[in-house]
Amino acid sequence: QVQLVESGGGQVQAGGSLRLSCAASGRTFSSYAMGWFRQASGKTREFVAAISWSGGTTYYANSVKGRFTISRDNAKNTVYLQMNSLKPEDTAVYYCAANPKRYYTASSNDREYDYWGQGTQVTVSS
């Protein structure tokens, strides 16, 4: 079992930046691949970015590629999402998730993620 707690959300103007953090506790953090997903109001949850257990492999949704960067610090049991050049369409609740099955990949498939945080709201105003 692993517990995930996101932080760093907030309100920002278009073009601004935010850095989300996800702190993990419980079982060994480095045993999991990690992902970020988001859900806008009235829409289904969508993949944002993922990173393998070592950080050697990352994968991004086309909508955020070049603007967002996922990273992890296994010594601190934390995964980050640096979000730059934010757009109003990035407004959503952002969730981090842990994938214990395919820890060596950076998967966009939310069904592979067994553990989820409670989410943090990101609001981008125009």
C-alpha cells in the first residue's frame, strides 16, 4: 500500500507556471512508475505525463509536450510536475498515481495505476 498526497495547485494567469508535487509514503517509492492525470469539470480523466521507476523513461500527452516536465526524486519519495506556459484549457484537478505492475515503463493507461492521490486543483485564467 502507498499513500499519495499532491500539493502545489492554485490559480495562475495564462502563460504562468506552477510546480506540482506528489509525496508518497508506505511501500518503497522507487518500486513504482508514477503518473500524472487530470480531470476537468464535466470531462473524463485524461493522461498528462508518466515516468518510470528510475526516471529514465518519460512520456507526455501531446497537449502538454514541450510545456510540462515530469521528474522524480526517489530519495525524497516525491514526483513533480513542472507546468510552464499554462493555458486556460489546462484547468483541472490534477492527480498523481502509482503503477506497481509495469514500474519500468511510463504508461498512459490509467488502469495500470493502483494508487491515487486526492488531487489538487489547478485553475488557469485568461
